[in-house]
Amino acid sequence: MKVVDSETEVTSAAFVSKQMSKDVAGSAEQSGNDGFRELWGKPNAEINQVEWRRLCDLSQKLAATLPVIDRRERFGPLVGSDDLRVAPLHRWFSYKEGFSPALLGEVIQELQLPDEMQVADVFGGVATTALAGMDHPSVQEVRSLEYSPLAHFVGQTKIGWPKLDPDRLCRLVPIALDYDHQRPVEFPSLSSFRNPSIFPRSRLHSLLAARDHVRELDISEAELRFFLLGIVGVTEDLSGAMKDGRALRIKRSRSRRARSLADADPGFRVEGTVKRALAGQWSSMVQDLKEVAVRREQAELTAVHHLSGDARNLIDVKFDAGTAGFPEGWADLSVFSPPYLNCIDYTELYKLELWLMEHVVDQQGFRKTRLGTLRSHPSIQFPQTQYFGDRKGKVIELIEGLAKWMTDYSRRASTGTIVKQYFEDMFLVFQEQLRLLRPGAAAVCVVANSTFSRREKDKEGRWQEMWRLPILTDVILGHLALLAGFESVEILSARDLRPRNIKNGYARESLVVAKK
């Protein structure tokens, strides 16, 4: 989740990685801390420079106490989502905020973990870790968890691929396409569906007709999910909108996403924009099933589950039979990537798919879904909490100082509230991880740091930076893991980025490894 916008530059503000030695970097001083200060820029004279320097110094001191190891060569290509858009099964519907399916195997090698592991991913998204673990020789079971009803549906559909017969689906695709695009349908009440720049009415009508048609077919539950996921997969392609930064934006061109399955050649003729897109998507999905069928024949697949729930409260997650989904001391490894501190409301970003599949049917349900998300965005006013209790220490002091700075100086005072709430929520996540893991096990959190800034135009119309505030998310999360009770923490540097609109800024995306 690595997106930036004009005010909150949130790609990941790293402070030491460009100077690190190739193999090992101990403390921040050992890894080369010369570039730390320049990341903070030079604040405008009107800004409280005493407090700004205090936050800078406190961040630097906390960073100096955690080991940073350069693993850019190993993990750099894996923390992004490029692989998801081309990998069979994963490409059915990929999160651009996700990581590569190869990440799990590389983490296992990096940590030199034993065989027959039980693996958890409590921010399971669209089941990337679960799919990756299905045929990994060292993994005995994967339990994945996701809050979003859309992502949960997508993930369940993907891990259900062994139940699907590609030959039967080949015969079913023409039947699924044989719908009356003028049949009566009920349009979602979301205003975006009434915007002709997003959806021409006839195109939306056809998409809804396809959805209702496949729901009426005499097919299995796994097959129904397959066809519905295909409809989800072409929704953005068929719309006039695109996911960009914090919001859906009207496209300035008619280009689709790179390597869109909707553009694939189905191998047969079909008329109509929507039907052609669905034919391309479904046919590509069938082709993936044929490609991975050998995996089902050659080896016994690992047991995987994609559950619904909240990573902050694992104890309440249950299987349908009522047994605990994440009991105490169950996992040998936990690999997860939470929403980044980037002020992006992913419920808003994926609202077209949410409403089209009727995971949300009214504004009350939409609001309820938003309120249940990790508090990483100010799109809605979340309840105030005191999850840190009476705990003290430099990390709490830094979090409170950063939150107050953002409240006082940001254009959106609510961003300051979110800064504190985000780290409160992540503290709960690490507490739950400590309960979930066995002694000697590790929680691996993929995350990027954030750079918040404020710019204004001078009298000549030139943009001037008023202040810049790097938030060292990986460092803060590492210290919160220690506060939650983990024995040790190290940071594996994965890749360097340059935040947009930030001069001389550097970015780090990393893996925070907390060992119990």
C-alpha cells in the first residue's frame, strides 16, 4: 500500500538504507546515518522548530536501537505487486497493494525455518499467502484472515481452485455468456453507478444482467464464485474510473490496466463490450486452471483457509463449526502486510466491486464496513481509544508527538488523530501475534515508512515546503512489538523509493521481524 498524494507523501521515508553495507547493518549509526537529517528538510521559520528537532532527535534515537539488515537484493522484487498481475490464479483479481507470492518462500529461507510449519497471515487480502503456501514443501497449513468482505470473497474463490474442473468450465463459459443484456435488473444505490462518466447505463445494465444470470445457473458453489469473480475482475476495466491514490478518478484515456484479462482473446467470437470482456476474463481463468492442474496431480496440496475477521481480535475468529481459527501458540510463522499509514480508505477505493457484488447494499452498511477497518485513514471519524493504557516510553512519546504535530500543522487536523490510532491498532495486532505464535516463532510485517509534508505557493506561485515529517513506521512498529512482549526485533530493508514531491527524500520499504 504505497501511494502518495499532494499533502501526505506516503511512499516510505527511509533514512538509512542507501548508506547500508551490502550484507549487514547493525545499529543506525553502524549502517550509516549521515543521510538521516536531510530527510527532514528545512522547516519554514514560522514552524515550531524546537518541537520539530525534538521529534527528529527522538526518531533517530529509536532507530539507532534496532538492527537494520540490507536484504534489498532478496526482497526488493517481492514487496511489490508486479508478480500478482501475471501469476496464474493470483491474476484473477490482484491487489496492487499486495506482495509477490514468492515472498513466503523467501521469508522461510531467510529465517531458516523447519519443515511442517503452520503459517498465519492476518491481513490476508486476496489470499496471496494462502495460495503461495498450498504447494510449499515446508508448509503444513496456512490460515489467512481478511476483514474486507470483497477481498474475503476473492480469496476464498482463489483457494477453491482445486474444486474446479477446467473442461467443465470451458463448456459453461458460453452458457454464462448467453444472457439477455436487457433483462430487468436492480441498479445499486451508490451514486457512482449513476455517473455516466463512470458507467454508461447500458454497460452497467449488461454487467448486472450477467451477474444475475450466473446466479441462476445450475452450477456448484465453487463454479458460481468462479463466474462472479470474473465479473469483479472486469468491473474497473469496463468503468470510466481507475484506482489512483486515495480515490477513484475518472480516466483521462480509455486505456485499461496493464495486462488486463478483459483484453485477452477468448478463442471464440462474442458480441458486445461487456460480453467480450467477460469472455476474455473467464477464458483466461480457465487457462490458469489447466496450467496449475498438474500441481493437484503431482502432490498433496497444503490445507489452507481464508477466514473472515479482525487482526486486532483473533480470539473471536472461528471456523463454521465453532472451533478457534487462531488458537494460542498455533503458528510457527506469521507473515502479513497491514494497510500502510497513507490515509487511503480501501473501502472507498474498491467500492464499485463491493456494491456490484452486494457485499454492501446501502450507506449504513458502507459506513459500518469502513468503521471496522484498521484506522489508517481519516475518511471517517473513528471512536477514540486508549489502547496504550498507562504505558510509557520513548516510542509512546514519539507517537504522541507526531500525532500532535500533524494535528497542529497539517491541512487536515484529523490526520494527527489517525497517526495515533494507527499505531494503537498495530499495537493490538502485535499483542495478538504474541498470543498466536509458539515460542521461538516470528512475526514478519511488511510495511513502508511515511513522509508527511505541507507545501504552499509563494508570491511568485512557486511551491515551497513549509515542513516535512518522516514517520519511521518500521522503527515504531518494531518498538511496539517489543512493548507487546516480543523478545527481539530486526528490520530487513527491502527496497528504496523516492517520495513524490519531496526533494532529497529517500524511502524504505521493509520487513519488520519480531521474534517471540
